[in-house]
Amino acid sequence: MNQLQNFINGHYVNPINNNWIDNICPANGQVYGKIPNSDQNDVQEAYTAAANAFPIWSKTTIEERSKILLKISDLLEANLDRFAKAESLDNGKPISLATTVDIPRAASNFRFFGNAITQFASESHESVGHNAINYTLRQPIGIVGCISPWNLPLYLFTWKIAPALAAGNCVVAKPSEITPVTAYLLGNICNEAGLPKGVLNIIHGLGATTGQAIVAYPQIKAISFTGGTKTGAQIAAVAAPLFKKLSLELGGKNPNIIFGDCDYDLMLETTVRSSFANQGQICLCGSRIFVEASIYDRFKTDFIAKVKALKIGDPSDKNTRIGALVSKAHLEKVKQYIALSKEEQATVLCGGNEVTVPHLENGFYLEPTVIEVTTNDCRLNQEEIFGPVVTLMPFKTETEALNLANQVPYGLSATLWTNNLKRTMRLSSELQTGIVWVNTWMMRDLRTPFGGTKASGVGREGGFEALRFFTEPKNVCIQY
């Protein structure tokens, strides 16, 4: 039984209230640890540590900050297997995914921002004719709050804290209470890398207690949050009257638009991955698949065959492609959406059933599910399911495909499969999303802005966009 602790001022400490919650292994449904359910007193303690560290950290040279972040990256890579096993056990994702994607990307986040901060330059403007010069300082905000989700635990946790630290801020961070272990382990890595005490503080607990306390704490000046749209709205309602900076990366209901002139084999292989990677628990998964009528029947046959061949099983098995969903509650939520197919005149083409894995009979496993829908207005196409469920629907024209893609409350990403350059340019411009992938999926360049439109969020992460968010611009005008 692992009992996690908060990481405050460089030390592991129990929650002040001595309240604990269970940590459940998705693979077998068993409690295998306890984590703190921290409250405003723990946030106060973390804030005090961060506030004491800020005057020194904010004045630390860029070179020194960069050196420490790069060292954290090196240590994560050196501990890859340990962190990957912990991530797989905690989240239910296949060990192969944690080893090749989650932990390497966490290390890359620190390496990228450790280098990016050395290139993050101030601006100056000569006011010709007025004998004046303006220069713009980019100063750290102060103490910032970072709250990350359970689907890509360390990957998205570090995506927030790395730029915040690089910019000279001190951080009070909360990982998801469902997947807290790798964030907990990160504390020792930071100490070993020489990150000064108090610069990063990691506290655990429920969103309603710990998360709420971070968001509402008046002196925490910015909040970076990734999670559900409903929670994002609640955070905005609390943070806006306190005039906090907000970055909200929220839900998605992403279209995958497939035209008949695509590279069919590449499209098919990628679409299986973009539908069911991480059990469909990625905000960027293409959950609404729209296929040109001329290839719809062929695609349906081939896609279902590949989906049925996906190996469901023990996340620790390197051959497993579909692991466990993250929790019993989430499994039940996804099953409720599958049950909607009967009400919405939709047809389950494959999947939809719970799976019993030998020796892991109490785990949270579900077959990857493909549902054919007759309208884009159904709840299956309008609401975020966030599980191994995709819908299929044919279209006849480019205009129809565009309308189907845009007719949702969300606007995070879209995937477009076509070899028609003019069509690519037209649709990429008109799709109401923050990201468009053409003939690929999930190809990420960390220099590019990341985020969505509409109910998918506010602001952008990644590259200099993240460093801009975690700094305040101050213009200085000097006449000479």
C-alpha cells in the first residue's frame, strides 16, 4: 500500500488535515495506495514556500534555470522504465504507450522549455522623430497554479510546469487525484536536479477541495488548467472576478474527415490509432469519423476488421493495444453513451461490451466501439465521450463535410485526409478548430501553439505562447 505525500518546500509532508483518499489500480480495480485530500491549509503552506522562493528564482539567470530544467529532463530519461511502469499501473494505459510516448514526452517538455527560455527575447522599438525608445520587459507573474488531468498524467503535468518554471515563476501544482503517482515521483527528480526548495510544490487531492483552493487563492495570480469543459467554466467563474490570467485547455469532439482521394492504407492505419489510442482518452482523438460516400462501405468493412483485431488486455503486457479505462465511474459513463445508440437510431457495428481479462477480472476494460449514426445532431456526435467509442457517418460533398465538422460546441482539432491541395487549403482555413492535421495525426512540434476554440478552451499552450502566458509584459519608454 503506497501512501503518497504532498511535496512542499522540497520535502514530502502529510496533509495538515490528515484526510486521505484511495488510489485505485484500473487494471484490477483494487485499492493500491492512499493520497492526500489537501485543503486550503495545504495550499497556504505551498503558497508560502513558493512566495519565499520567488525573489531568488525569478532573479536566477536564464542559463541556470535552463541548466536545471535540462537536468530534470535527463533524469526522467534515466528513470524511464520506473516512471513508465508507474504511469501504466496508475492510469491503466498499455506499458508500451507509457514507455514510448508519455514519459519521453514529459522529458521533452522540460528539455524544450529549458532551451526555449534562452531564446525568449524582449522587444524594443525606436520612436523615430521623438528621440525615444520603447522596450518591453517579460517578467514572471509570481506564483501560478497548474492543474492537470488524468489521461496523460506526467505528459500534461510537465507541459504546464516546465514553461512556468522556465519563465521564472514558482508553482503550486495539482495532478489529477485519479493518477497522482508520477507527479509524486517527480519531486525527488527535481531535488536531485538542484531545483531550489519551494520553486515547485505538488499537492494532491480532489478538484472540489484542493483544486478549488488553488483557484480561489487570491495571491495565486494565474491558473493553467486542462480538463473538462464544465470544470473549466467553474474555474473561470471563480478566477475571473479575481483578475487571474487563465489558460483553459478543455474538451474536444474532433472530426476526422476522409476523402476518397486519400492515401487509403496510411489513412486506415492512422485512423485506428487516432480513434483508440490511450483507450480513446485523449482530447485530440478523432471521435467523429466522416467518410466520403464513394469509399464509405469499403472503409467501414476494413476499419471494423482492424478494430476487432486490437488486443485488449493487461496494461503491463507489451503486446496490449487497449488497456483499462481509468476508473469504474468513467467506464460506466462511457457505457451509458453506448446505450444511447438505441434511442438515437444508431447502430453498434462492433464492440460495446465489457471485457474480462484473466487474472484481472475486476479491471475496467471495454471493447473498442464503432457506432454508425444517421445524424450529426445526436448526443453521440455532440457530447464528449472520452473513451474507446467513435461514430461513422458518410458525406457526399466538401461543403457537407465542412458543415458536419463545424456543427458541434467544441473546436479543438480536426484531421483531414485528402491529396487535393486546393481542398486542403480551403478546409484548413474554414474548420473551426485550433489544430488541423492533414494526412497525419498527433504529429506535434513543441514550438507550435496548442489549444482550441469555442467550448474547447481559452488561450494557447506550447512554444513561446506558453512563455508569454507565464509572463507579464511591461513597456518602458525613455526619451533622450
